[in-house]
Amino acid sequence: MQTTTARDLGLIRCETCGKLAFDVDHDGYQEHYPRCHGHMHMRATNSLARTWSLLITAAILYIPANVLPIMTVTYFGSGSPDTIMSGIIQLLQIGSYPVAAVIFIASILVPLLKMVALLILLLSVQFKWMLDDRQRTRMYRAVELVGRWSMLDMFVIALLVALVNYGSIAHIVSGPGATAFGSVVVLTMLAATTFDARLIWDKERTDD
Amino acid sequence: MLTSIPGNWIACKDCDLLLERVATPPGGKALCPRCENPLYQHREQGIERTLALAITGLLLFIPANLLPVMSLQLIGQETSTTIYEGSLVLFREGLYWTALLVFSASVVIPLCKLLLMLFVSGYLYLERSSPLLPYAMRYYHHIDEWGMLEVYMLSVLVAVVKLKGMASVIPDVGLYCFIGLLLVTTLMSSLLDQDDVWEQIEHSQGRNPA
């Protein structure tokens, strides 16, 4: 199989418009590509360091996101703060299994699996683990694809606080857990963006 | 040594493999042989479609955002909410960052995407040139994944189920406009051939500005 990469020939692919250009001064960086006026990088700058820092921050915030209440529902005087998990349990109690499953997947499973996947990607690139490259790229694309769906709970909170506003009878207010959770979603999405998938394949170069 | 880059050379976004661009049959899709990343797709009349969808989307955007998406009835009183109101309430409750996030993903970014596409496809359709075209397309590319209307749609369904036991929930006119907007923007994104648009932008830069 032919395995010549753009880099092998000293070419940079513009990450915005996809066009190829020569790496004229051989520093892996070209300023202002004429077609899209974008900067061009042979590989994303400090990809691993940036992804590590975003991932670690997300992992730390994942704790308050799950422990702190995301909202408080007051219904006929009695109110209790809800975390993400307790909200799912309540849905199970009223028998809404599909919705409970959707929220469990979007708010708990996806962020967790995403962080684990990014961790595996980072470790495998950093320590040159011999894992299947195609599988890892597939994993990376899955991370990129599903990340946005974790925003689900944020929108639900926004809808509920705006709708349920009946003073002492029924009232929903948001909680600090929502901020932490929103940050986790954004940070993991950014981490997926800063990770350069080409690094997975680069090690082939050092082998030969 | 390589002195010029052949026009049909491309590199895979995810594994940097150097490839030669070949024509795909109608409806065909080219995948990277090494990492299976979708490289490009065959599309026809891309610009007209994009322009039509951008205009439709903008027209739907107005009622979808100004009209209430759903109403709640409890003890004889009715409250309703629009898309942006949720962010406003969050802002008032002091969750500024969350409010900003929700507002951007559900209102600002979808609107910016529609406006940028209207600008780009409008200029290309009329065969005019503007020095701002590359910037518009670049910003579109960067904000693309941060518009989350489809996630918002699912959250409406979840909210309905959550409120079921508490009060009666009625879908409002805004919701139907919103569903239309969602369909239009999803079609616009999936039918958009970014390579083709860049090709045309590059081509248009040679023409005199409008």
C-alpha cells in the first residue's frame, strides 16, 4: 500500500480549506494561505499539551458537575435539589425509561466515555503504544461526533426554568452543577478539536 | 524534487495520506483508503441549493425564535417560553456562563451560520466577488459544530416528558417553525460541499469586486 503523506513531501494541508501548499521554510508553519487567509500548520501546535490540559480540567469539573445540583424543583412547597443522577432516577420512578436512558447516555455515559477515549488517544500517542491506527482514528471520529449531544441537559434546564415559574406552587431554579456540567461539555469538545488525529499515524515515519 | 503541486492532489484530514482526487459517481463518496475518513462527496447544484436553504432558514428563524415553542398549564394559569427566554432566565439567576453557552448554541451560532451561508452562496450564485468571502467561509467552518439545534429539539421532547406529571404541556406554533428551521439547517450543512465552495471562492477572487 502506498503510504506517502503530505508531510513526507514537505506539503502542508490547510486545516480550513483543505488545499495543499509547500512548507517553504521547513518550520511546519505557513502564514496566511491565499485562498482562505488561514494559518497553516503541518501539525496542530502543541496538540498533545493543549488536549491534556483541556482534558484534565474537564475531568476535574466532571466531579462538581455530578455532585452539585443542576436544578431545584419546588412543587407545592416541597423542593429538593436535583443532580444529574437523581434526575434520571426520578424519570425511572415515573416510568419514563426511554427518556431516562437518553439522559443517562447524553449526560453521564457520553462525557465519561469521551474523556476515557481522549485519555487512551493521548496516552497511546505520547507513549507510542502499538494499537490499531484505524480503530483509534475511528474512536477519535466518534468522540468528535457525539460530543455535542451532551448539551442536551443544558437545554432541558433552560427550558424548565423558563416554563415552570408559578411562585410558591411550582418553581424551578438552576443550580451551580449546570455551570460545571456545561464547562465539561465545552472543554471536552475543545479537547477533541485540539487533538490532531494525524499524530496517530505519524509514528510510522520513525519506524522506517 | 517537487516544484509544483498537482491540482488534483489532496491530503486526508485525519491521517495526512497524500491522494489523487478522482471523480466520484453521482451520490458517490470517497473514503480515505488508510483511515476511512470521508474525503469528499459528489454533489450537484450545490450553490443554488445552499442559497435556497439559507433564505428559507432565515425566514423560519424569525418565527421560530419570536413565537413561543411550548406552553405549560397549571392551576388555570398558562406560561409559555421562547427559545431565547430560557437563556434570559438563566442569566437572571446568575448562571451567566451557562446562559451564554445555551444562547450561543441555540440562537447566535445557528443565525450566524445562516447569514454567512447567505452571504457566501449569494455572492457565488450571482458570480460576484468580495474580499470578505474567504473570511466568511472560514468563520463558517470554525463555528459549524457549535450550532446545536438538533440537540435542542431532543431537549424539548425531554422537557415535555419531565413536566408530564406536573402540568399539561402544549406545543406552540414556534415549535413547528423550529422543526422546519432544524430540517433546513441540517439539509444545508449536509448538502454543503465545502471543497466546491472553496474552489469557487478561489475562482471568484480573480473577478472584479461587485
